[in-house]
Amino acid sequence: MSSTMRAVVQDSLGGPEVLRLAEVPRPVPLPTEVLVRVHAAGVNPVDWKTRAGSGMAHVLGEPPFILGWDVSGVVEETGFGVTVLRPGDEVFGMPWFPRQAGAYAQYVTAPARQFARKPRSAGHEAAAGTPLAALTAWQALFDTANLGSGQRVLIHAAAGGVGHLAVQLARHAGAHVIGTASAAKHDWLRSLGADEVIDYTTTRFEDAVRDVDVVLDLVGDGHDRTSTRSLDVLRPGGLLVAVPSGVAPELAGRAEERGMRATGILVEPDGAALARIGELIDKGEMDVEVEEVFPLADAAEAHRRGEQGRNRGKIVLAVA
């Protein structure tokens, strides 16, 4: 096996043009780690935000670095002590987040338990689009909000990468699911399990929704005060979970004054939850929408496409 690999690196912060294909050293697994040959890598908003200097740039530090956290591939080698995976296993995962995982590359290394076996019914491209988005939805709806049957949940940006998976997970939990999206995506969202869909371009959601138990805000207050306005649709005791930028102290205080709660979350690697998500995919309870696939060398173009903010589902890089 070669000691080097192809990867997309960036030497400075900036626009998509800073991404370039290069030959870099191939990582070697440490004890408890696996070396995974990457077949596909998911592209997420945190990727292009980090590339430009926000997102997780403060965690990764100064360039050069390799972006990407969503991985689907095959275990090539295991480090000492690994017993849950073996060479040849097909896996998917979100390793190391928010530290560098380097998914835009032919190989990654990470602790074995940050991966799960890839769903048998999903190809590598669909699997690569799953981990970060699905774990974000899972941890927001279940670990944070304890969403259950009969509750009402409003999901902003319901047609996006996280949103369309959140709709399906909430439906699976037996919740009444309401989503905001442009009109062209309403039929698709209903097919995924949304009970109500609101066209945010023509309707103020607070004029159409009341008595919601949980709001999953995937837009944030930076756009038309979406988080702040969401307090108007929550019932007393309800919870606002804001994902992109969290909750400002002023908003948290306002929620508390009204007998509500507001919190942000940051997704964490969780191989056990990913295994359960994989089971849902194999049972046909969940489907990952991949809108567009780019070759690894075209990572810059994938970022340009994602930054337009109009994608339905996920964007993925084909690596192998």
C-alpha cells in the first residue's frame, strides 16, 4: 500500500477556489483506530463555513487542513485492540467532529467506535450523506428534546440535509410533523411523512402554527429572526432547539420568561446511534436524498453548489 494518498487540501481561508487536489501522507491507525478507505464523503454547510473561516475553523486552527467529516467506505486496516470491526467491513461515520477528520481524502483514521456498519440497502454515496445530518437530527429530537408520540414538532428548512432526515425520524417517533420549505418541495416532504408544510416565502409560520412542543430551527436568527419568532408558536413548557449558531443569552432569557426553553446543540460522533439509524434505513423507515454527486477533484464546485442554499437533501463527493 502506498504511503501517500490523494486529498483535497486548503492552504488558506477563503472561497471555493482555495480547495485543491494534492498528494499527502496516508494516515496510520493508532491503537483502537481503524483505517478506512473512503468511497464517498458528504458535503455539509459546516464544511464551506469552515473553509471560509467560520464554522469549525477555530477548532482546526490555521490552514493547511483537510475538510470533511462524513465518510462511507471500507475498513482497510485495524489498530491494536479493535474487536468490533475487521478489514473488509463496509462502514459509515462522522469521525472526530469537530476536530479534523479529513474526509475529503482517499483514507481516514479514527476510533473504531465512531463508525457503524453501513446500511446494506444503501450505496456508499447515500451512506456518506447520512452521518452528520442524521446524527444532528437524532441528537436534537431525541437526546435533547425527548420527542415522542403525539407531540407536535416544527422543523425549519425541512427539505435540507438535516431537515429531510429530521422529518422522517420525527414521523417514525409518532410525532405530528410540520415543516417549512418552498412550495416546490411540499409534495416530497409529505411523502417523507410531514403532516403539514408551510411555504415560508408566502406565509409567516407564526401565523399558521400554534401549540408546538418542539421547534427544530435549522435556519437561525441570522435569517429573519427565525429562532426568536419560533417562540411565538411554542406551547408553555415547549423547547426550541437551534442548530446553526445556537441560542443567544437574550433569546434564552426571553424563552424562560415565557415558560419555555431554548438551547443550541453541537452534534457529536456516536457509532451506536448511527447503527440504529442504519437499521431504520434498511427497514425502509428512512431514506437519504442525495441530490448531486461530484468527483473528489471537483470539491470546489460542490461547495459552490451547496452555498447556493437551494439543494434538496445532500451533496456528496465520490472518492473511490
